[in-house]
Amino acid sequence: MTGYRCTATSEVHAEVRAMGETISSPHGKIEWTPYSTLQCLLEDVPHDFHAAFLRTGTRADPASDVYLCWRDGSLDQCLADLDCCMARPEPRDAGCTIFEHHPGRCQWEYIDPEQVAAQAQADQLVEELGLSHCPHSAWDAPPL
Ligand SMILES: [Zn+2]
Ligand SMILES: [Zn+2]
């Protein structure tokens, strides 16, 4: 059985982001999500609250991330500094970035429709670029 990613999204409130900026971190470089509207990281199974990666957390070993958390039907948001799951399919693969003991399966075990869409778009682009190499007739157009 294949699961899909939860489709809940939430736009980060300015004051919540400002609060997130005050959290200290042992990491030299704090990574922030590039998005202003965040999508829940969990698999689409029942869960108490939605959670999305906001920025690097306050711990280095094991690493933690600061998650934006919200519930259905509420505009309230809160931040949670949680240890990362870090489970990985193979030792050399990237670890799961959902928080530890998260509901549902790990990131690589469910399908993220957005990623599927991006992959399809990339495939199409490659196909179009591939085609433009081939026909010489394209160069036979009369000069303007
Ligand atoms: Zn969710
Ligand atoms: Zn996981």
C-alpha cells in the first residue's frame, strides 16, 4: 500500500517567524525553509497536528529542527523544537527530516504529489530539449 503526503498547508505568520528568529542554535549556519506557505511533512494518516520544517533547531547531536505546528480549523500556530527522526533506508541515504516518533511513515516511504509533478515536468523538459537537438530542418528556415 502506498501512502501520500498530507496536503495541509499553512502560511507562516510574521510574528511566528519573528519568534523563530530568536531561537539560538549551535549550528554555524541556520537553515530556513525557503517557503512562506509550508506543507505538512507527515504522511496522510490521522495526526493530532500538522508539522512543517521551519528552521534548524537548538541541538546538534542528535539534531533537532524547529517545526511549525498547527491544527485543522484553527489559525493558531506554534513552534516546536523536536529531535529529527533521521531514519534512513540505507546508511548513505539522507535521513528522514520529520520529527522523531512521527505518525505515519518516513519521508521516502510515501509519495509526495508535488515531487511527482516536478519530476513529470522535468522529464517533459528533457524530452523537449532532446527533441530540439535532432531535426536539422529547424535550421533550414529562411532568413528573415
Ligand atoms: Zn498533516
Ligand atoms: Zn521518519
